[in-house]
Amino acid sequence: MIKSIPLSQATRLLNHGPTTIITASHAGKRNIMAAAWACALDFKPPKVTVVIDSKTYTRELMEAEGTFAINLPCVKQIEMVKKVGNSSGRDFPDTDKFAEYGIETFAAQEISAPLVKDCVAWLECRIIPEPHNQQTYDLFIAEVVAAHADERVFSDGRWHFEGHDDLRTIHHIAGGVFFATGQEC
Amino acid sequence: MIKSIPLSQATRLLNHGPTTIITASHAGKRNIMAAAWACALDFKPPKVTVVIDSKTYTRELMEAEGTFAINLPCVKQIEMVKKVGNSSGRDFPDTDKFAEYGIETFAAQEISAPLVKDCVAWLECRIIPEPHNQQTYDLFIAEVVAAHADERVFSDGRWHFEGHDDLRTIHHIAGGVFFATGQEC
């Protein structure tokens, strides 16, 4: 059901501007946060930008490890997205957000970050170090080194959500309110 | 019908990842292109990123002028978005894409770029020069210096498209196919 996506098609997962979940791990620690400000940057090799606040625990892990994952959550995961977006991994020193919120994961192919189960696509990313951007703008540039998607809603390089309303990607408006990705037009 | 948006709410126009139209003008020349890779970067002052290929005429104008506009087109403008996305301003040396495609505009408040009529929101942007990003990644960082929206679909800091299906913003998938922004969830 989960298929690898050719790297030449990886940016198509992000073209439509969905809300994302960022995961990272380093030295046995892992974390997860919501991020609306992720965007495609280049096709070949595929690159992305993502804005990650300097105060977040996820950023500490991703900067230490040099890699992170972009997970694309869907309509049925909105409550989980709100939970991981409104809490800090530092709140749970003895466990972590995955354990606290019962979030299941599976192993990535090229990086250490856990991939979130029941999301509809995943981009495994390696940071291209750009200290000025990171320090001045909280802006990270990364190369996509592997990509995967749920073939029920993404195949042959295209999203197709018809008949799978609960698997539609989501778009943050503000204040924890989201739109579902709508009709093709 | 078009209302100014407080700068503190400007990033909310882009949070949900809509496809954009970029306009720019310099020394009596103007141009317009489609851009799916625009993203919010910061709240205060509001900043955005946008990826603009080095071969485009719009980039030549925006780099010369130091400013550009992000226009948010809606469902009823999809044919126009495809036209401006699939042609170059350099194809029309005696006129321009606005004249060729009958695209009406109105004046911006703080910058020279024309704003596209019948779009549903507009962000007037001033480039923060970052030569390394521009040359290496085609990536521009800009501060939003004014913002406006059609109050039928954006007011009190929120998008609300119910009852206005033809005014829904759009999201590029690939190959000139788009999704409309969908239901609140």
C-alpha cells in the first residue's frame, strides 16, 4: 500500500501546500511537531525548505542529526496534528510525544527519523547546511533522499483523493483550523 | 469589497499553501507569472519565501525593482493562471502578457507591481537581498509591506469560502492540474 516515489516526482507531494509533520531523532531521542511552512525548492535533485522555530526540541534533534522527515498527515489525523503542534517534546522528559499520544511509526529508508503511520506521504530529508538562513530566518534547506506515498491517494506522480475523503491532505488556516484538500478543478 | 489586512495577519493568507501569481514592474515594463512555491517565513515583520527561476522575465524585473506582488488567484481564474504559467513575457516584446490575455490590474499601495483584478488576496513584497540564496537556489526572501483581501472570503484574520466556490483559492498538483481549497475540518 505504501510505495516508493521516484525522486524526480518528490516535489509533487508538496506542490499543493499541505500542512506537514516533522519528525527527527538523534542519539536515542526522537520528536515530532507540526509545520505549515514547508515548501518545494527544486526538482533535481529534489529540495525543500522548511521553517523550524529555534526554540523547538525537534530542531535540536534535526540539527544534531543532519536529517529529518516530512510526513503528510490527512483528515483523519487532525486531532493528532493539533496535539503534536500544541506541545513540546521537552514536556515529556521520561517518555516522548509518540508514547504520550500513542503515535505509531515505522522505519525510514535513508535516515534515522521515525515515519508516522497512517500519514499519506513521507519525504526523507538531509539538511544542506546554510547557517545564515538557519540562524537568521529559522529556514532550513534540505535535499529529499527518499520519498514514499500511500498509493490509494498518490500514484503515477499524481494525487487523487476521490473516494478517500478521510485520506485528503490538510491545509492550516490559523489557530488550529484546517481545510481539506478539495476537488480537482 | 477589497480590505487592507493588518500586517500581523498577512501570513495567514499563505498558511494553507495556495498557488500564487507573481507580478513585477520596472522602468515601464511589467510581467506576470504563476508560482506554486511561495511560503510564509515569519510573522513579525511578516516575511515570505518564493522560488523564481533565473530564466524568467519576472525575475529580471523584480530584481531590478526590488519589489514584487504575490496575488492569490481563485477557481474562476484557472485558465488565466495556466496562460501566464505557460508563456514568457519575452514572447511579447511589443505588448505584454496583461494586454495579450486581457488581464486587468489595479495599483498597489506601496510598490510598483500591478495587482491582478479578481484575485482574492494580494501581498505587496520588498525583497530582502540574499544574493547567495537567489543565485544558488532561485530563492527569494521578502518582507510583506502591505496586504489586502476580498472580504467575501477573508475577514477577521480567517479564510471562509462557504457559499463562494468560484472564489476558492487553488493548489497546484502537477502539469496544470489544480485542487480547490476544500472544506473546513
